[in-house]
Amino acid sequence: MSSCDVVSLNVPRNLTILTKKEFDLIKPKTVLVNTAIGSVFDFSSFVDWIKKGKNFAIFDNQEYLDRVKDLPNVIAPSITAGRTKESIDRLGQKVLDNIKSYLEK
């Protein structure tokens, strides 16, 4: 974890993968992509980690969306029923542009 530039969580069910111990190992400016269904990390440890301001998260987990959507280093796209190929392409490009912009700071 200490050498990763991107950590991507893509598991289908509730598994606690990241705890305070793992968050403490993640280096500054790492991008966390969470597309997992359900809780896959200790939420309070995530909040402590993300509020340090050195990291960036893409958060597609609706369970905690209201509690993280206003943090400046979190992208929290809402889930919609009518995603089109074009909207997914635009969202993907926006995410890449935001990550690039953040890492260039």
C-alpha cells in the first residue's frame, strides 16, 4: 500500500478491507477509487485519512455519500437509472481530468 499511486476497491459485498492500519500505510497523493458495493473500510478511519487533505477519493458508495460529498478532495457521483454511453464517457473523462489536476498541485 505504501508504494501505490491508486488503490481501487471493487468487491461485491461487505468486507472490511481497509482499517486505520491500512489507511496509515497509504502514501500522500494516493487516489482511492471505491466502487465496492457495501462497506469495505472503517468509515471513521477513512474520514480521518481524507481530511488530512493529501489524498483524493472517488466515492461511488451510496451508503456514506451524504457524509463525504462536501469534502473538497472527494468526487462522489450519484447513481442514476439512465446512464448513457455518452454520460459515462464524459464522467470518466471528468474523473481523469480531476485526478490529473489534483496530482499536478
